[in-house]
Amino acid sequence: MSNMTRFTIRPLYLQVRDMLVERITSGQWKPGSGISNEVDLSRELGVSVGTVRKALDVMEQEHLITRRQGRGTFVNDQTSDDLAMRFNRICGSEGNCLSMDILKSEIKAGRATEEEGAKLRLRAGDPVIRVRRVQSAQAKRVLLEQIAMPEARFPGLATKGHVPHRIVALAQQFGILLGGAQERLTVTRATSNVAEALAVETDTPLLELDRIVYSIDGRPVEWRSAMCHLSHGDYYSVDMT
Amino acid sequence: MSNMTRFTIRPLYLQVRDMLVERITSGQWKPGSGISNEVDLSRELGVSVGTVRKALDVMEQEHLITRRQGRGTFVNDQTSDDLAMRFNRICGSEGNCLSMDILKSEIKAGRATEEEGAKLRLRAGDPVIRVRRVQSAQAKRVLLEQIAMPEARFPGLATKGHVPHRIVALAQQFGILLGGAQERLTVTRATSNVAEALAVETDTPLLELDRIVYSIDGRPVEWRSAMCHLSHGDYYSVDMT
DNA sequence: AAGTGGTCTAGACCACGGA
DNA sequence: CCGTGGTCTAGACCACTTA
């Protein structure tokens, strides 16, 4: 019933959503596994089925779960093909997302600059992890990335040799659920450094991508500044609703 | 109740949504005006309040209505500032959408080319309306647009002198509700023609925007190919969820 | 105080998937 | 066949706005 003292303003179905999200982040519910059915959940939590359904509606929109009539409700594997491409809008001429390979990758620990602090909502000097790498598609160099992440969210990452090249996979490893991202696009010309890394002529026009990825609670998780050299036919895709 | 023969598969709340959308497109409910309250609507349509609410939920996500607790539900004016910027992702350095002015504008009637037919789902040779124009922000030329629209959706537009420079305003004039859009971005260099129109040097790097806008029923309404010259600080903004 | 949308409940039936 | 999520109903109370 929960008819008792309601001091909190947050609606019940959002409180339920918070509890269920916690079960995912804590690892109690693992990606790919099914979760209790709606009736059982409602009994367990002491709320009505309608309230549970509304919580699940929210979580479905947040890409956290998938519901299939007749089968059940399942925790999403964020590394699955469709979800992994959520934050990659670079597509090939056939409309398919480009799957890229890592060419070079350096990882370093450091202290946040003023700019990194502003983007990641840290204080300047807070520990960060930086990655610089080149991604290629079909033997062509496409992306030169400079990434900064708060060390606090990825403890021990700097000492690991391997960093997954997709932010969704990295986040899932550290039990972080991603919410959204904002990307800003501009056009620039390749400086000599950039030109060398991407194997293009100096002054080649490039797409500059400045992206901040947020976790589901709205805190910044990654700041990526990338230079992108698009081959003929490739494009950056935006869907508006 | 509607317990009677249910041959249709489309859920009742979506049928209700369709009926309410029709009231907007037909002009029975005008932008800015309030609509009947949920209880009255449910009685009038012979469905439960919950079903009406679910229909309104959908319409709110489609940007068709705004609900305000204690006040009522209102039909959105698509030309209002926030909604008008829905399909314009070009922002200034302060994060605000650039509001632009029309510098030059030509409108012509014509017959669809193969490419226009493919983009607008017409047959080659079907009547189209074409617009070519330049937009500027703060005295700087920013956009060179080439637009094609199906004449059937905008009867008589070619003979009008004035074309609103925002697709949302134009659509509202002709009773079209817009659903979504897809934009494809690439980087190119200004050809001599483009350079002249935008008052830049030949070979200046430009952002090329290829956009198709769809009406709420999923049919193409406008195909725009634009060349964009971004000033320092301006950028194209993408939000991902 | 009256009227609105927002939340929550309890229970019914339907459509789908798998045993 | 059973269990699942999807739809639909009827009614209660809450929170907000306006008069």
C-alpha cells in the first residue's frame, strides 16, 4: 500500500525505478538475464502492478531493459551490437554504422587541467585517465581521439593494458550505466600533428567531434575530443524527433 | 467500454491518439488553445480515463501537446521558439541556437529528378517546389540551402511570394504536423559557386548537411541539402540518449 | 472551493511464446 | 496448456492553478 507517511516528493514509480536500477548497478541482476515478472515484483515491493509497469516503462526508455511479450523482461547487455553503437554516429555509405579497429592506443594517468575539470565537473588537479588513440575502418584511418575520464570512476584502469574501444563496454566493466551524451561538431583543418596521426595531408578538412558522455545519474563519465577523416560516402548521422 | 468486436489490432489508446491528432490537423483544435479535460474526453469517446491519458502521453512525446497540472492540456504552437528550433542544431558559442535571417531566396516549381524522387518518395517527374536561399546570422553568411518539397503537400506555394524560413512554420500553414527528421553530415570544400554565395574563399572547408524532414505519418515533407560555414565558436549540436 | 492533470491501486482480459 | 507482458477499465486520492 505505502499509504504511510510520504515525505518524499519523488513519485513511487520512480522510487521503484531507482531500486531496480540499483539491482543492476550492484550486479544483483546481470546483463542478459531475465528479471522477476511484474506481479512478483509488485508483491515483493508492496506496490501495485501498474506502478511496477510504469517504472519498467521508464527503464525501457533508458535502454536498461528489454521486454518481450510472452517471454519476460531482460537486463540489456550494453555491449550488444545495437546498444554499443549508441554513441557512434559515423556511418558508411550503406547506412550501417562503421565498426572500427584500434590502430594505436596510449593510456596515461594525470591531473585534470582547467578545461578537463570544467568538462568532467572535477577540480583542476583531480586525478584523470587520458587515452590517445587512432581508430581505423577498412584499413583507412578515421578517428584520432583524445579522451579524459575521472580516475575515481575507473579505479585502476590506468595500470591495465587493455581499454575497450567502446565506452559502453568500458562502463559496463566498471558497473556504470550510461545515460546520454552531448556532442558538438565543427569543421577544422588538420594540423601537422593530426595530419601525421591520420596519414592525411596537412590542412585536410576534418570533422571535429567534442563529446561528453554522462552516466545515468547525470554525472560526466568521459570527455572525448576527436578528429574525424570521413571517406567518400561515409557520413555522420543525426536523427531528430 | 468498447468490449465489442475488436477486429483491429491497433491498440485502443493509439486509435484515440489518431482521433485527437485528426482534430489538430483538421483545424478543429487550434495551436495554443486548450483541449477538453481528460474525464470529458473519456466520456465523449467512450473509453476509460486511463486510455485517454495513455493517448495523451504519446502525443506529448510527439511534441503535439503540452500538459500542465492544474491548468489543462494545450495544443502546441509549432512556431514557438523552442519547438521551431527542433530541426536546427546550429548553435552559437553561448550554447544558444543561432537565429538566422534570410538573405536571398528563390522559389521555383519543377519536376522531380531521380534523386529528389528517391529522397521524397515520389516518381521522377512528379511536381516539386524548389527553394534556393542563403541564411545569415549576425551579418555573416552561414547557410546555403537547396530545398525540394512535394508540390502535392504544399498546393499553391510556388505562386506565393513569401516562404517562412522555418520548416515548422511552413508546415503549420499547410496543416502538416511534423514527426521527425534525419540529417547526414559530411565535410566538403566550397566550389566556386558555393564560395560566391557564402562569400568565402574557394576550397574553404564546409559542413554539408543533408536533411529529410518527415510528417507525423512518416512521409517525407522536405529534402534540404545545405552548405554551412561555421564561424569560430559556433557548432552543430547533437544530443544522444 | 472547484477544476485540472499526476499518481496509485486492483482487477479483468488479450496476445504472444514456449513446454 | 501455462506464464509472460500488453491493454483496458473504474475509481481513489494528491498536487497544482485559478478564481
